[in-house]
Amino acid sequence: MIELRWPMLAVSLASIVVLLVLLWTRQPRRRDDGLLVAHTDRLRTLPRFRALARREQLVAAVATLGALAMLTGAILMSARPARPVVVEPDRNGRDIVLCLDVSGSMDPWNRKVVESFRQLLDGLNGERLGLTMYSGLSISVFPLTDDYAFVRSKLDEAEAAFATEDYDYFIGTEAVEERASQTGDGVMSCLQRFDVDHDDRGRAIVLATDNDPLGEGIFTLSEAAGEARRDEVVVYGIGTPGMKPARATELTDAAEDTGGFMSVVEDTGGVDDVIRGIQEIERDRLRPLPTGVEIDEPVVPFGVAVAGFVVLLSGALLGRRR
Amino acid sequence: MTTHLPRIKARLAIHSHRKVRGLLQGEYASTAVGRSMDLNDLREYVRGDDVRDIDWKASARGGQMLVKRFVATRKHTVLVVVSTGHSMAAVNARLLPKRDLAVFVAGVVGWLAVRHGDLVGVAYGDAGGCHVRQPSGGELRLERSLGAVHDAITPQTAPADLAGLLEHVARVVRRRRTIMVVVCDEQGLDDRVAAALGRARVQHEVLLVTLDDLDPTLRSVPGLRDVDRGTLLPDWLGEDARLRQDFADAAAAQAADLKAGLARLGIPYERVADHESAVPAVFRLLERHRHARSR
């Protein structure tokens, strides 16, 4: 179903054309110019004249048809024929920052989180992933990006580092003071990974931590959660089985404060399911609505116009080559 | 107003310097013997002669009865018949207005007649109406008649109707026997015109002058307009050799047809292409007419 987006333009153009044609044809013919010739009947009765006249008429008719088609096509094209379609947005406008507490006790969990994210990569389309590690300090392993090849290589690196407990990999997170596992500060720095000018994208933090801080941080977890809520960032917590109940409650409160939830995985194999669950929930939460869009369909009128032009041109050439 | 005759006189003057000085004196063969003031000769009286014609003195001198013979001074009437349809407003093969040419031919004939002391009448008309201006010997009257003919020819007038004009003349000029010079642009000879000419031929001495038409296929004159329809002629006419050939053949066939038809009717005719050839053409015509009469 094709409809015109600017029908009034087509109507006015068509009426202008009709008006011009009327003006042109209704114009009183001047009878006094040109040399007058008499007794042309004997010319008109010649068979050769009739044959030539028929040919001229044919050529003129073809050329007129071509011009008409060209005009029609051009007018239709000017009216912007469009096909209304409902577009399912095929890109998911979501940003997810993995926020990993890299204190020593977390290594197997982190490895599972990273691994399950790496497996999820194939199903992603348009989401941006970022990875931030924190302990006493936080560092950004890679910023939010949808360059999945890059993400994959970085995740591989991180996974290898978690598997081998490569101390060099985490050295940037060691604070000079006696301070580690500062979840509040970690969440705050993860919040900063979101670029501010993409307000329309869904934002989530997957926070894997046992929430067992050592020393004094700058922000508490609840303060960070408030900040996250203000920024409309949903925090999903992944806790470990061995975490203290008070710590677990704190993490749960913080997550629920932002609209997320916390789950405690019983063993390392459960991380996959949690991550997948987070993905599902996020996808549902942020599914963009299908929108009606009008797609320009100029092919037919353009074809008509071009065909008309070709016919007109061939008619003109045919008429010239006598 | 008086513009037609002076031009014609000027042209005739130029012409007469060349070769037709003698012709100007003898256009009309008036050899009928009749009564007049001019004594022709004397002859012996035969029974039946008018007694009043007896030349008594000559009879006394010669001892026999002699009667005077006179040259008849019958004044001729030249009737110039001009077909003034709108086709006369067109141009001829040399791109000259046929109207000027028609007026010129009529003027030459008329002026020769006036010079000769004859009466000149002018009839003109088309399908829209016909007019006959009564014969008179005056120069001014001729000028006015020529003006009327000139003004009657416009592209807006009715189409030519030579047969109708001749029929009208036949109705109006009933008694008089005239030398009728028909100026027209007929290209062929249809039955009605042939019949009307045959009818005129019985009463008058008929001479015919036709004017040519422009062949629109011959040269590419831009913006040719059909005088019959008022529309422009197509611009591709001059570009087809076969069309040109066919048209020339058709025109030649028509011309031959016209010539044969007029010969059958015994009407001398000339084709006039321009002003220079018009004067000798008229003289040739008058010459043929004289020969035809003296035969």
C-alpha cells in the first residue's frame, strides 16, 4: 500500500501543468505571420504526404505520451510516495558495565561472570559492554563499546587472568593504603563509565562482589545506589555463597533500591543462569517499541519518469532523423 | 489612392522601349467594315447599297457609280474578370503576392484598352459575392476598379469561386460581346469552371491568365501558412525528396490538364510568374487572340 506524503503538492503541480497547457492551447493563434500559401489541397491529397503526416503524427503521439509519462512520474515523485511500515528496532540500545570486585576471594566467580558474558557476546546486537575492576581502586579494563571482537579479546584476557590469578593484571586496583573491596567506590566509578549524552539507552551494572570492604572508602554502597538511581542505572548484584548475611542484605537493598535485584550463586556453574536471567530481564525492560515509519518508495514514479524521458528522447530522435 | 495605374504605366513604358512598341498600336484587330467618319476606300455600287453612301463627285469623275466604304469604329469592351478568393492573398512561386500580380495583369490589360480608346469593365468576386463595375473608358474609373479588386483580396475573404463569378457575369452582362480577360489562380479545370468558360466563350472573346502558387516542398521557407485553413504548414515539407517529386508531378499533370482543357475550349491562356513576364505574357495573349480572330 503506497500513499503520498505530500498529496497537495502533487495536486497543485498537476493543476499548474493543466493550467499551462490550457493557456498554451487556448492562446489565440496569430493568423497574420508567415507567408501564405494557397492550394495546399493538392499537396494534402498526395499519398506520400499522408504517409509522412501519419508518421509525424505517430512520432508526435509517442513523444507526447513520453512527455506525459515524464510529467506524471515527476509529479508523483514530488509528492513523495511512501509505504508505511512498522519497524522492529533491531538494535538494542543498552549499556552494560561489568563491575567486578577483584579481591582475591572473588577470582572463580569473576572468571564465571566474564566467561558467561563472553558466551553471551554472540547474541548481542547493539548493546555496549564495558568492564571495570575495582578493589582498593578501580580501573577501566575497557570502556563501553560495541566492538565485540575487541570485547571478546579483552574478556579472554580477563578470563585468563582470573584463571591463573595473574597478579600483574590486577595490580592497578591495589591502593597504597590498606583498602580493598570498596564496593561503594567501585559502583561510583562504574557509574562514570556511562557517557552522559546517551540518555535514551538503558543502563545496567552487573556487580559481582562479596561486599567485604577493607578500610574506609569514599562512598558507601547505599550512597552509590542512590547515585545510580539518580542516573537511572539498574544495579544487578551477584553475591557469593560465603558472604556475610549483613553484607548480603546491604547488597540486596542497594540493588533493589535501583530497581535491580541480587542473587547469590551457590556454585560457579550458577553464574551463567544469573547472567542470562539479567540479560532476559534487561531485554524485556528496555525493549524498544515498534514504531511506524514511512519509507519512501520512489521507484515506480521514477521508473515511469525515466521511461517517459527515454520515449520522448527516442521520439525526438526519430522525428529528427528523417 | 491612385497608386495602381502609375506603376503599371511605368512598367509598360519600360517595356515598350524594348520590343513591343508596335504591338501597342495594334492590339485589337478591328477590321469590321461599317459606318463611321473614316473613309476606307471606294468601290463600285452594287444593288442593295445605301444610296446615301454614293460618292457623287467621285462617280461623276470616274463615270461609274462608286460608293464610300468606312472603317467601323465599333468601340470594344474589355471585361477584366478577376477571381478574388483568399487564395489570391497567398504568394506565388517567386514569393510575390499574387494579389499584386493579379492587379498588375488586370491593370495592364485595362490600361492597354483605355489607351486604345475602348471601354474597360472589371468584374471580380469570390464565393462570398461578385461585383461587376460597368464598362467605361476612363482612366480614373480603371484606377478605382483596380483599387476595389486590390481591397477585395484579403486572407479573410471567402474562397475563390471562378465558376460562380463567370455565372454571375453571364447573368449581368447579357447583351454585350466583350473581350473577356480572366485573371485567376486556378491550377486545374473542374467541370463547373469548364462549363462556365464554355458558356462565356459563346458570348465573349475569352482570354485567360493564371497565376502560379508557391510549391511548399521546394524550398524551406519557414513559417508557411495555409491560407485555406489559417494554420501553419508542417515544417518537414521541404525535407522529403519523394514528396517534392510527387508534388511536382501532380502539379505538372494539373497544369497539362488545364492547358488541354482550355485548348479544347479554344481559350488562349498564359501563366504569369512575375511582373516582368506579365507584360509580354499579356501581349502574347492579345497576339494569339488577334491571330485567332483573323483566321
